[in-house]
Amino acid sequence: MFDWDAVWKFIVSPFFLQAAWTTLWLSVVAQLAGVVLGLFLALMRMSRFKWLSFPVQVYVWFFRGSPLLVQVLLLWDGLPKLVPGLLFSQITCILIAFSLNEAAYMSEIIRAGISSVDPGQMEAARALGMRYWLAMRRIILPQAARVIIPPLGNEFNNMLKTTSIASVIGLEELTGTAEILGAPTFSIFELLIVATVYYLLLTTLWDYFQRWIERRLDPEYAAKGGRPGRRPGQKSWAQRVLGFGNPPLESGELIAGGHGGAR
Amino acid sequence: MTQQQSYNGYQEQEPPLPSAVPQATENAEMVRVEQAVKRFGDLLVLNNVSMTVKRGQVVVIIGPSGSGKTTLLRCINHLEKIDSGYIYVDGQLVGYRLVNGRLVEAREAEIAKMRAQIGFVFQRFNLFAHMTALENIIEAPVHVLGIPRDEAIAQAMELLRKVGLEEKAHVYPHKLSGGQQQRVAIARALAMRPKLMLFDEATSALDPELVGEVLKVMRQLAEEGMTMVVVTHEMGFARDVADHVIFMDHGVIVEEGPPEQIFDTPQNERTRNFLGLIAAD
């Protein structure tokens, strides 16, 4: 018999609120780490030096070519055998595995974003005496962001759901909580429904948030139907995401203090 | 030009040229290229090219496509590396330094510092697409030279006035015509107070009716005494503005001299052919 009471009881219980919070912050931290690490991997991958780019190729090959679940288990079960005494907590283990895995995907996304920027932009920056990192930060990445941010949103949506894998090593995020609380009372089905509701809630909220960002980022482009040419909408994306822009556009509020330059 | 002093400090920090370097340039020489060789794979793009540009001189390089003229220009600020030879700008070796008598590639910071003093104008403008005209111009002065932002803005507005685009200060590149973009690009280069300006076919990507406005700015610069190396197909400009014309073909300098000589009494068969073809257009 399906027990509706169990659903109602647990859906507002502190257990699941706590679990939803765990899922959320796990996702945010792993995603952020994935973006930062992915940026460095992307830059290494694009290096003309083989000794920098090749290890990244192997890295991406491994992390994209094997299941995340296996990577988690390798770290959780395998590593202590390999290095006796090295035992991560569940959270640490999950964060490491998820960040490393996400970095592989993000590195490809960021690489695509950087590649989409006209090489002439880098040349112009270098010709003005800008050094590599300055040119990256001020010229290339703000323009690459236009291409990077939509798939980044998808990655985070994925991340929210993929954290369910953490339940296999007993972490009490949403799925784990459903299993742990459901087992003694044989109400796993009901509690998985509760977990699903929370997942849907989180992904739906993120979806709205993502759309809000996109509307916020691109009003001019939407209003004018884009501009002809190779890179439509380029200006508003890059400029607004990273806070560039001239005063009438009211930019810079969204990403606070992203850089030291424009107002 | 009231802010000249704040930038001089930047230039005076140049280390002295090592005495062992062969034939260091005299002070009157802004650019000296010695036996530059550049290959792209099997293709010999620069075959033992030597040239000099004196301070305040306007040197125009002409020649057919693939003659190596753009490559030569790009080598002068190390956007391309030469395979052998020497290039000096203002007495300083470009892109390399001498360590125990051997040439070693310069550190990134040294190359960047050198480039900051050389203005480069691209065929495709290459304005920063996510920045307004004004932001384009102040970007490097603020972030490379460390000039205070309001000072940089004042200077940028002055430069925009100079190229006739003051009212476009807050406009993004994609809303500007090609000619306007190129004038902003020139202003952006000038904002670094360069001692040398390199123009790489600055008008080739422009609609014919927009060429004039860019050439006018370049002409004005030349009159103000800026040292310029100009790669162009605009023979009228070359004849009027150049102090010295270099004709290149197949990676070598075929003929060079004052514009009257090159255009009116070219000595070399290839020069005559090339100029004949241009005139026939």
C-alpha cells in the first residue's frame, strides 16, 4: 500500500530540508571547483607545449570515459587500499570526485568558449603590451563567457541530480536520506517520491534562475533581434556578465566586483 | 600632449643595449632589421631582409600578396618570431636578449613592455568587441601603464577628437563603420604614446568610400612627425606621404628608395611589373 501520510510527513521534515541543503551546497561547491579547475585545464589544453596539453587530454579522457560512480568508489574504497591510512570523509571524497569529474567537462566547455573568440582579439591585446593573463582576464574570458554560460547552466542542473551518486557511500543528501529513512519502515518508495519532489524543486528553481540571468543579460539582443554577422549578441552577454559597459546600460550589478575595471 | 611626461618614465627604464650585440643602432634609427629570415614550414617568407627606419620617417612597404611585407611588419613587434637575423627597435633587440653572447628569447614581460611602445594597427581593426570605443582606448593605458582612469579617459577623449569620433565614445565597435572602427583602433594605439606605429594594410578591409577618412588620420600622424612603417596597397598614399618606399616580392626587398624613384623610375623589372599591374586596375 502506498502511504500518502509518509509523503506528507517527510516532505516538510527537517531531515529532508537538511538533505536538500546538503544536495544544494554539494552541487554549488563541486560546480565552482569544476569551473575553476576546468579553466586551468582548458588553458593547459590549449597550450602549444605538448607537455602541458597532453596530460590534460589524458585527464579528460579518463574522467569523461569512465562512470562517475566508479570514480567515487575508486576514491572511497580503492584509495585507502593503495595508500593505507589515507581515508577521506564521505563529504571530502564526494567533493573531490565530483570536482575532478566536473572539471573535465568544464574544461571542454571553456575551451570551446575561448576558441570562439576571434584570435585577433588576443593579438590586439598582446600588441598593446598586455601579458597573457591580463589579456585572458580582460579581453578573452569576458567574450568567451557568452558561449560558456548557457552550457554551464546545464552542467549545474546535471550536478544537482548527479549528487544522488553520493548516496552509495552513505552520504545523507536527498537520495541517501530517502534510503536511510525508508529502509526500517519499508517506505522507500514514498520517500523517493519526496526526494524527487525536492529534486524537481531545485532544478525548477535553477531553471527559473538561469532564465532570469539570460533575460537580464541579453535584453538588448532580444529586443533588437540580434545583429547581423558572425557573433550575434556578443556585446550584451560578455559585457553584462562581467560587468563591462557604459553607464546607460546599468551593468555591473549582477556580478558584483567581478573585476577591477569598469564602474 | 600635456600628459607626455607621465609616460616618459615608462620608456626611460629601458636597460642599455649589451655592447656585444653586433651593430647596435644609432640613436637616429628607430627600426633596424638585419638579415631577417622567416619560414612558415618550407615556405621562405622573409629571405635575408634588411632595412632601417629613421626616427620620424614614414616608410611604406608595397608588394604583391604573399611577398612577406605583412610578416616583416609583424616581426617588428614580435607577433611573429624570426628564425634568424636581428631586429632592433630604438636600439633594443626585439624579442630576444643576449645572454653570454647567445640570443635567448626574451621573457614575456620584456616582450610586452617593448610592444607597449609600438603601436600596431591591424587590417581587421581587432577592436575589443565587448568594450565601447572609449573603453577600448583606455584599456591598455589603465591596465598596462597604470595610468589613473580619469586621466586615461581625458586623454582618450582628446584622441577621439583627433580622429573625429568624439561623439562615438560610448558606442560599441559593431555599431561603427569599418572606417570608424579603424580610426578608433588608431586612437587606441596612440593612447600608449608609442614611439613607432606599424600599419598592416589598415585600409584593405574597408569599403572604398571609407578609405579616405583613415588615410587622412594616417597622413596627419605622419605630418606630426610620428615614425611609421606602413604596409599598404594605397599607392597614392605611398607616393604622397612616404619618405622611403620599399618594394618586396617573394620575401626579399627588390627595390627601395624615395617614392619618386620607385614610382617614376623603377629600376627593377619586378617593380615595374607590379606598378604596371596596379595602374592597370
